[in-house]
Amino acid sequence: LGERTMLLNAREIINDSDTEKLILLAIEDITETATAIRKIEDSNKRYYAILMNSPFGFTIMKGKDMVITMANDRMKDFWGKGKDVEGKPLLRLLPEVKGQPFPAMIASVYETGEEINVNEILARINHDGKMVDKYFDISYQPHRETDNRITGVITIAHEVTEQVVARKKIEESEMRFRNLVEKMQTPICIFKGKDMILEIANDSLFKIWNVGPEVIGKPFLEIVPEMKDQPFIGWLEEVYKNGTTHYGQEEVAYFNLPGGGRQTIYFDFVFQPYKENEGSISGVMAQSINVTNQVIARKSMEMQAEMVKDLLMTAPGFICTLDGPDHVYNIVNERYQSIFGKRKLKGLPFLKALPELRGQGIDTMMDEVYNTGKPYVGIDIPVTIARDENMPTEIAYFNFSYQPVYDENKNIISILVFGYEVTDQVNAKNQTFNQQHKIADDLEQKVKQRTQELNDSNEELLHINDELIKSNHELESFTYISSHDLQEPLRKIQTFANLILDKEYAVLSIEGKNYFNRMHGAAQRMQTLIQDLLAYSMANVTDRKFEKVNLSKLVDDVKKELFEIIHEKKPAIIADNLETVNINRFQIKQVLNNLIINSIKFSNPGVPPLITIKTEISSADKLQKLNPHLQEGSLTANKKYCHISFQDNGIGFEPHYRHRIFDVFQRLHPKEEYPGTGIGLAIVKKIIENHNGYITASSELGKGATFDIYLPA
């Protein structure tokens, strides 16, 4: 009944005023209570509506059996068991959670009254016969009555499956990325923040930095403080600040070694911004390749190439290279350039630089070498050239070779030209030949003018003269045959031998390889013998082109020519402050060359060769007294000589061989033990005699050898 109805009814029933007052007060109390109850009921309805429509799952379970007394639609959706869940125990409704942590947590809250909150807990729930994995943030709270008794457990659950799965995918991706980084053979790392905190790095990088994984989480400059004065930290900060990628190629970095000292490493690298999912730059990823070995190898090759180029540029013969089918000058050494004065050669095609050579067949020879790869060797070849700009042409003679130059794919890219100008020698030889004919003609005229009584003698002299001319012709023929005809088949033998070595050697039998090696060695020895014989015969020709030459400089030139054997055997050659003497440069250079090679060849096994060259200028009388091996009258009295002492620490020889070693083909050791032709020292003696000088040798077995040379000062 409403309050007014209750009041009217009370007045009609009760007439007593006091009782009416009491009843009215009671009705007022009842009215206030009813109003309060209605407010509570309205509030409960609102809370109930909020819980039932909440995005969070909500349920109340009563008793130890966890009987569900209330569950909102969201929780029912989580369970997937339909809407009729009230009045059912939890384990009967969700038997699949038995063995999962939820029942134990609910029982703990029910027994202890202590709230339990867990995040991202996995629940395996059977949805229509299929087990589904879901993740929840769950809060378990005790359900208390008005007397504070615990009668059940309130559950509030929020599903976070999508967030957990997404995060796990990111974590798995990051883990795969970390594993990939750690397994990479090239150094790689990620720095985070403006302080460049190391977040990820692999073992390859740790080895270079000489640190371990404990440096993860430290700033870059704390890990490798030596980088402070190097450009890398600046590049990293620029990438982090501007978001631009920075590339480096063969950049050098210096790292401190644990025991002291520094290590130099070259890198190809890339620094690129590291971005988060939303696109913001959070750090820098650095990836590098250690190219130290390649850089060192390239620098070594460049140094060797430069050294070879220096050797070519300072070689005693003329050298040049002609690139491509147009034969464009590339390398041109001083000796080659000196033939043509100040004329421009480098960078120009052959016939454009030297147009006067057109039609002389030189370009045809070059085309043949370039197209076929077959080398060409020319001896005493006459060429019409102009010695400088605006100068008339003249005939010059050259000994030269054209050799093909190949690239790494065995394609011919250039021609190497090496040779000597022999104009003076050819003219001298022709002059000698003409003089011999003139002498023969004069002798013939004188003989004809003799008396009839000497006719028989005259005929004999004519016969002798014919034999002399014949001998001279034979000598010239021998020189030509030695320098050309005899060497040509040997060159072919060696060429075909090299082809066999490259392509057929592996298929030869052991006996075949033995025969081949012996044949190849014999051909090489034959060529060496012919060259030595040629040098010996040429030593007979007296070249009167003398000049003042510093012997120290001449020794240096010889050392450059013998670079390979000196580099291999590493002899110590002491030749300081030598005299300047008036000599034929080429011939004395040959003397020093032969003596140095001789000393290296006959060095003691296991003992580094030591060669000492000294000079002094003194009178013939004094030198005659100092050297007991000088024959009386060998040096012209009252004349000064340059005494060259050439001493080594080799195996030496027995004293009674001191004259024999200068004879042609004289060998003191088997050729298998010490290779050679036995002509080298004979050439030395012949050249010294051409200088009107004298040479002696002295030695003791095992104590080295000394050669004393005396040249007119």
C-alpha cells in the first residue's frame, strides 16, 4: 500500500490519538526503509546490468564444489557451453580445466580469502569438440556474506588472446632475428638510443672487439673506447638522427688488443636506421664484412705491380706495352723513350705515334702476335726511325721480342716489347767485315806485286787469306746461327714443352714424365749454352765506347736485374764508396753480373751468401807487389790501375785450379750438383782483356774465393 492509503486506513481503524501518533511514526519509518530498499534495488539492478553487459567475464561460484550461481554472457561466451550454466559445478561444466591451474586457485581463494590475480594465463577450453587455447587476465576474489563469511568466489576475466598471440609472434620474430644474427659469419649488431646501447651482437663482432656477450646493454664507446677518435661513432649518430643509411667501403678501423698494441681491420659496412613497428627510429643496425685479407692482398698486388713497373721502367733494355688491337702505348720506360727523344708515345696508337714505321712490317708482326698469341723474336732487325720531332729518319738496328700479355680469362689484352738497340754493334760488325775485306784486298795486291820467285809463296798466302776470310765468314755465320737459327728450334721445343706441361703432363706415365723432364732440362741447358757461347763470342769484339762510370751505381743496376735470385737466396752484397772508372758500361756490368751469380751458385749450404766488393786506385808497381798471383809484367809499369776486389764466403776451390777456372767449358763440379755451362768466368776474363786489364783468382777449399781485377785507371 502507498503511504497515504496506509495513513487513511489507520485513522479509520484507530481513534486513540496517542496510538495514532505511534503508528504514524512507524509508518514513516517503514516508508523511509522502503525508499532505501528501492534505491538499493535500483542500484543493484544497475550494477547487475553493468556486469551482465560488461566486456569482462564475470561469475560467482558457491561452495567447495564451485557451483555457478551467476555468470554474465561474456563469461558464457568464453566457456562456449551455451547459456544454461547456473546451478552447475565448474568441473562438471568444464571438465577440461581439471589439471589446469584454475581449480586450485579458486579453492585457495575460497579457503584463505586471499585475492589472486594472474595475467596472460593460458586456458585450454573444449569448444564443440575442439580444444581452443585462450589467454586471460583473471582476478579471483572471495564472495562474502553480510556476516563476513566466505561462501564462494567471484571471478573477473578479460581475454587477451589477440594481444598475447601478436606479442608472441613479435617475440618469435625477434628470437628468429636474434638467432639469425648470432649465427651469421659476418659481424652484425643493433644499437639502441642516442647513447648507442648494444642490444644485439654476434660472436663475429665480439671477436673483433676482443670482448664477450657480457657487453650487451653497454654503450658503444664504453665497449670500444678507442672508437672515440675514429669516424664510426659520428656516422652512427648521423644515421640515428637523420634516418639516412650510410655505406662504407674498405674503411680502416683500429682496435686495442688485450695484451697491448693495436689491430688494424678493413671493413665494407652499412649503417641503417632501426625502426619500430609504428615507424619511429629507435636505433641503428650495423652490418659489416671483414675485408682485411682482400685489402692487404690487393695492396700487396698493387705494391708488387708498382715494383714490377719500377723494374720495367729502370730496366737496362727498352720495354713498352701496347694495349688492344690498335697497339696503344701504355707502359713506356726511359730506355724506350730515349730512342725517340721527346716524341709523345704514351696513350697513342703505335702507327700514330711513329708514322714513319708504316709499311715496314712492324705493325704486321704485332697483329700476328696479338691475334695468335705466338711470340716473335727479331735479331739485328733494321728499322727506319726518326730520333725526335722534325728530325730526318735513319736506319737503326734492334734485337727485340714481342710477347702476348693475357688477362685472368686467358684473353690477349696487350703486347710486351723487350729489346736492345744494337745499331753500334751491327755497324761495328759491318765495319770489321769491310776492314777484313779491305785487308784481304791489300794483301792480295801486295802479293801480286811480288817477284815471280815468290809465286808459290804468294799462292800459299792467298790460300791462307781465303781461309781467314772463310773463318771470319764462318764465325759470323756461327754467331747468327747461335743467336737465331739454333735458338729458334729450342724455343719451339720449350713452347711445345710448356704446352705439354699445361695440358698433357698429368696423363704421362712415370717413365714418360721422366723422359719429358730430362728432355725439357736438356733443351734449357742447350739454350743457356748457346747464349753463353754467343756472349763469349761477342766478348771478342772490342767495343771502344768507353765512359766514366761509378762502380757503386753499376752494382746497384746489376742487383736490380738479379732481383729474383737475390730475393730467393738473400745474399748480403757489400759494395760501398766504389771508384769511378773509364770503362765500357755494358761489358763491366756483364762481369759483375757473372761474378755475383757465380758466388750465389757456389755458396755454402745453410750459410747466407756474403759478397764484398772493394776498389782502390794505385800504381802498377804497388799492386804487383801485393798480389803474388800477378805474372811479372802483367801490368804496365808507371801506370795507375783500378783494383777491384771481389770476395765471397762460398765453397771455394783448390788453389791449383786458379788458372783452369777461366778456360771455356771448364767445370770443377758435376752439372747435376751445380748447373751451368762453364763459360761465365771465361767471358769475364775475355772482357777484362778487352779493357787491357788483368784478372786473377785465389781460394782455399771451403773458405770462399777472391777475384782481383785490374783495369787501367
